[in-house]
Amino acid sequence: MPSAMCEIPVESEGILLVDKPAGLTSHDVVQAVKRRLGVKKAGHLGTLDPMATGLLVICIGPATKAAQFMKDHIKEYEGTIMLGAQTDTWDADGEITARRDFAFVTEEMVRDAFSSLTGDLELQAPAFSAIKQGGKALYKKARSGEVVNPPIRKTRIYNFDLLGFEPPKVKFRCAVSPGAYVRSLAMEVGKKLGVGAYLEALRRTVSGPYRVEDAVSLQKLEIEPDISLILEKLITLRDALGSMPELSLDWEITALVQNGGHISESELESGKAKLKGDKSGRLYMAINPRGEVVAIMELSGAKGACEWAPVRVWRREVPEF
């Protein structure tokens, strides 16, 4: 292998798990990560409301180009629902708009309500949410006094478990599909019981394969004097896309792919590319000889002559040959 290499700036890359504190937006946390790591690009995989805490999965540097392939994570939460009152935001950050008697509510009634709110549901999104209508976020419209018609969203609630019943507080754990608003779930509990309810506290504990126990706190991120200890926590892009089958490339095919070229069956037959797994999937990671992800490839012609075309490409150092 020739020793001459192209000089390309090296930037921190990977997935960082951060434990978000209450009182900050997800955007605030992303900005703090960018400042601390000195990267130009970063983005999260699923927002948390300011009042919520817990796991925020952040793509760092070039890994942001893979965000669209990692958004379908099932998320798990633990939290507290407050019975007997409603707020305009459906959580503790809002203004109370109604109060009702909740003294008659029993633990069994709450369990029945939780049970009825599992499976595939259609839930109304909160008026105070980042969903855009007419190019403007709903929460901005709501705050300015505009009439807001939040959309109905199809949601899957995988489980909704009661952890504690101390009226008016109800502690719970739930697992939900991507894009689900737990505030909406709390609101529905109030409707089912006929007493009104809002989300008092929320903590995200799991997002896909990631757990909050493995996250770094934002405080530690900001005060840790040795930045290498933070960088050690970065999950590689290859590991983050681990459920995706791989195409291992030699340097010649790596250069081809990084310039938009396709991979055909002939490259597999010649050994210049090797398939790990079968051809049942649609998307594949293309891996260079150093073990780096250089592209996400899409398979076509699965029933005939197969061909993989790049849909996302990362520019990596390639030996001169």
C-alpha cells in the first residue's frame, strides 16, 4: 500500500449520549456539545422538552449525515402524571386552565386507563409543540394567541405501566414509537378518568439501543478538563449503524464509491467488495479497509443482477494508487 495520503482535516465523529438536565432545550444541549468539542456540526435524534430530563442522542461532526438512518428508535420514559388539573401546555411548564375532583380515582381505575392506552392509537399533538403548520411552529402560534389546530398523530404505545399511585401523582413507565408525545398520553389518561391530567415530570431512559446509564451528564461534559475522556465516549458511526449489513471494500472500490460510483455483482465476484450478511435488506454500510463507514448504499435489482448505489457518502483519506 503506498504511503502517500491525501490530507483531509480530521474532525471528531460519532454518537455522544448526553443526560439532559431540566430547564434547557435540546438545542441548548447540542450547542453546548458543539462548543465543548469544537465541532461545527451536531444534531440530536429526537427532541426532549425543556422540562424533561434524560437521554439525548447526539450525532457529532460527519456522523450528522447518518441521522436520517437512525431516527426510528423506540423510546422509553419514566415520569409522573398529575391528576385533577389541566394546563395549556399539557405539562408542568404551562398555566393551569382547569381543576377537577380526583378523590374517587382508584389504582385499579388508573391501571385500566393505562391498559386502554396501549397498542396503536391516534393521539392529538400538543398545541405547544414544535410541529410546523404553514411554516411556523405551533408553540409560536399558540404563544402569540393564534388559533391552533394540532394534528392527530398515529402512535404506537408498546407498554404503559403503573409504577406508583399516590394521588394526585401517578408514576409510570412507557415505551413509545418515534415522534410520540408523552404529554398527549398524559392528557388522554385525564380524559379516560374524567378528572383531567398533565405531565408533571418526564425522564427518557432508553432510545433504541442506547441507555441513559451510559450517557455523560451535561455538567461533566462542560467541566471535565481532559477532553479526551469525553471523546472516548463517542460511539463510532459503524457501531451506531450496527444493525445495517456491511459491504467491505478494497481501496480501489472505496475510491469509486466516494466519487459516486456503484457496486455491482462483478465487484463481489472479484473479491474487491465483500458482503457480510445477505441481500434481504435495502440499505448497507460501505466500509473501507480501515473499518470506516464511507457510504450508505441502496440495493436495487435484488431478484436479478444486484447493484448498490450510494445514497450518502463520507469523504475519507484514500491511499494514492
